[in-house]
Amino acid sequence: MSVPHRRVPAAHRGARLTRRTPAGIPSEPDAGRRTPPGPDGRRTRRSTLFNQTGPHAVELAGLLHELSVRLLSADRLTQALDRLAAFGVSALPGVVRCSVTLISEGGPLTSAAAGSVGKTFDHLQYAESSGPGLEAARTRSLVTSGDLPGDERWPHLSAAALADGLAAVVAIPLDVRRTAVGAISLHLDRAGEPDPELLVTAMAVAGQAEVLLGELHRRDALAEGAEVDRAVGVIIAQRGCGVQEAYAVLQESAQRLGLDRRTVAERLIKAAARNAG
């Protein structure tokens, strides 16, 4: 599966949200943040993030802080993805399943999900390589559906959506520091276009997740490099071979076992420690 390299500016994502704002909610930048002039002609800023119907700034800040704590305390990137999916279900109202998908250059698709429903839907989406989450990842744009079982874009998912009780979906693209693209998909149990407040909150969560996952990816890369170097040292000591050959042996073992190099390196180091004891 190829990975698109074009990044859509954040302003383009916001434009889609603006078109879905109900009538009566001001769209001008200052209209939603300021009250009408008072008797003295002065304006005072409101305490809400966008407008009176949007998420409160303090509540949103609390959500993003909680997300940061959960993800940055993860030991591995895969664990962080699991926590992000669980956070989507627990923190965002109406969400019955949250799926996270990452596609890296030359690497396998990585996914995580939380929620008691929707397993069949996700399985078919990945098996057919077509669905709202994968479309958001490939096109780098917000993808929504207010009638998921009846959406003509993914007829192969209709029966699964109906059986799993997934009525609507919001799929928001993720761009993790040029190392991977993906999406966070929020499945709802009620049909209809997603509420603007949910969209604003979900997009803020996705934006924060991009930054956090990028940092975790950097940590993972450093940790993997250290583990691989230690494992290579073990192979050299055991076989009496050169550095390049030791790296080749480790890579070949990873491919044969169907595991990543870090996992194989960790197992090799543990085995060597047991034998030495």
C-alpha cells in the first residue's frame, strides 16, 4: 500500500468544518469570540473556544492534557495507539468505536481499536483496503458519513455497519512527522451528520495525537536502535562474524519469524542473558 506524501494544510481541514456549521452560528473569526460592544463601546472576550455552542476552552484543554499524559506514558508506539483508541471511546460523546490506522513507507499497516462493536466492520475495511478510515488516510482529508450502512462509497461495508450498529462515522487524517500517514475514525451509534461540537473536539484531539505520536515514534526509533546494536553484539560474540553479517542475520531472522527487528533483538538479548546465567 503506497503512502501519499502530500500534506493538506490545517486550514483546508478547517474549511470543511466551516461549511458544516449550522445557520445562526457566526463564521467570522472575531464574531464567535467577542460579545457585542457595551455601553462604553468596548468588547469583552468570551470564555468559550469558538462560540457559545462549541466546546469550552477549559474542558478542551483538560481533554488534551489527559490525552498527552496517557500517550506519553506509553512504553511503545503500539501501546499508545491502543490508548488513543480507548480515549476516543471514553472521552467523546456518542462514539461507540474508535479505530486508529497508520501506514508507514515500506511497512505494514498498523491499527488499533476500542469499543464493544465494529470488529467485523474494521476487518472488512482492511481486508478490502477500502473504507472511511483508509480514505481519510489516503486523501488527507476529513471523511464523514451520516448514513454508514447506506453509503454508496463502501457498499461492501453496508451489512457489517448495520450488524455492528455503526450508524455514522467521522474519519480524521493523521500525519505523523513524515514517517506515517493514517486516520482516527470515530463511529457513532446515531445516524445524521456529526455535531459541529464533536467535529471541533475530535479534530483538536487528532491534531494533538499527531504531535504525541511523532514524539513516541522518535523514542521508539532510538530504543530500537539501542536494542538492535546490543543484539548485533550478541550475534558477533556467538558466531565470531563481522558487523554487517550480524545485522544481516538479525534482519533475516526477523523476516523469517514475521516480527520486527526490535522484538527479535529483545528476545535474543534475553536468551543470551539466560544462557549466561
